[in-house]
Amino acid sequence: MGNSLDQVLDRAFGHPRGLLGRLGGAVMAHGNAATERHIVEVAKPDTAETVLVVGPGPGVGLRAAGERAALAIGVDPSAEMLERCRERCADLIEAGKVRLRAGSAEETGEADASADVVLSVNNVQLWTDRAAGFAELYRVLRPGGRLVLSAHDRWLPLPRHELADELTAAGFTDLQTWVWEPPGVAGSLAAQFRALRPAE
Ligand SMILES: C[S@@+](CC[C@H](N)C(=O)[O-])C[C@H]1O[C@@H](n2cnc3c(N)ncnc32)[C@H](O)[C@@H]1O
């Protein structure tokens, strides 16, 4: 019973695929929208910057990033979610402001120091190897670039301050962490982090 519920949740939200993935995408696009947009506000990408959005799911934050940055790149392992991003961001893709790529936090496929900003919302709990993921996000950020990460506080894979310690161990500096309560009843308390790849 527990296992089959886990499988349903994984198909809907963790590694969205098929009909459940489409339903999960619609639920996330509604329930996580405020947090996705808030994280773009926290990162404040400017019009000359490139933003890498890890695990964009249905693409609400990807769209918000593409609307204000020079370029937003969405990297997600789910073909279903990449399709939702393609629909949601069709005009921005056409305008060359959003690109999509199959990949993961651990393997983004992006070049060294190619991003000014990296965003991750509600996927750190799904990474198969957090140390590899943080090393990869550090690699793709330019020196002085910033990482902003958010996750449902109740589903954090470890206590918030221990996750902050992992970011520091990966080389990130100027670390800040806090919790944020999305407006309305649909959202849940978010644990959030902001850190820099140190300038050289
Ligand atoms: C719970 S959804 C969150 C989607 C969206 N960011 C939101 O908050 O609505 C998790 C997303 O992370 C993706 N994902 C799963 N494993 C991942 C990994 N190792 N690296 C990056 N993204 C991953 C899933 O495909 C899915 O799109």
C-alpha cells in the first residue's frame, strides 16, 4: 500500500510521466506558482543575465525568469514536464528567451561558468546525489553568480541548517537561509537558501 502510494506520487510529482504526470503538472502549476515566482524575485535576474532553472516542472518560474532575464534555460529529466514548459513558454522560446534541455541537477549539460543565476524549486529532495548536484551547479555558475534554492520545508531531505552546511562544503559563500510562507491556503512553508559562487 505504502509502496503503491509512493509510486503514484512519484509518477505525479517526483518524476512526472503519463496521465498522472500531466495531472501532477497541473496541480504544481497552481499550488507552487507563488513560490516559483517569489524565487525569481529573490534572485532578481537583470535583463543581461542568463538563468538556469533546475527542475522547472510545469514551467511557472521558468516563464517568470524568461520574462525578465536575457535567457532562461530549463533543465528537467521529465519529458512530460519539458512538454508543459514548451507549451507555457512557447512565445518566449520563439523569441529566443527560453531554452529547454533534458538533464538533471547532477548533469545539466551546460558549459562551465555559463549561468549568472541558478534556481531550484522543490526538487533538491529528488536528487540522487546532492554532493554531485551542488558541485554541478557550482561549476555552471560564473564566479560571483548566485544560487537560489527553495523546497517544501516538510519534505526537506535533512534539517535546513545541515543543507546549508552542504552548500558551504560545496564551496558556496555568503549563505543565507530562511523560511517563507506562500500566500493563500494552497502553498506550504518553504525553506529557502541563497548563496554565491565566490568571485575570483
Ligand atoms: C515536485 S516537481 C517541482 C516542479 C516545480 N519546480 C514546482 O515547484 O512546481 C519536481 C521536478 O523536479 C524534476 N526532477 C526530478 N529529479 C530531478 C533531478 N535529479 N534534477 C533536477 N530535476 C529533477 C522532476 O522531473 C519535476 O519536474
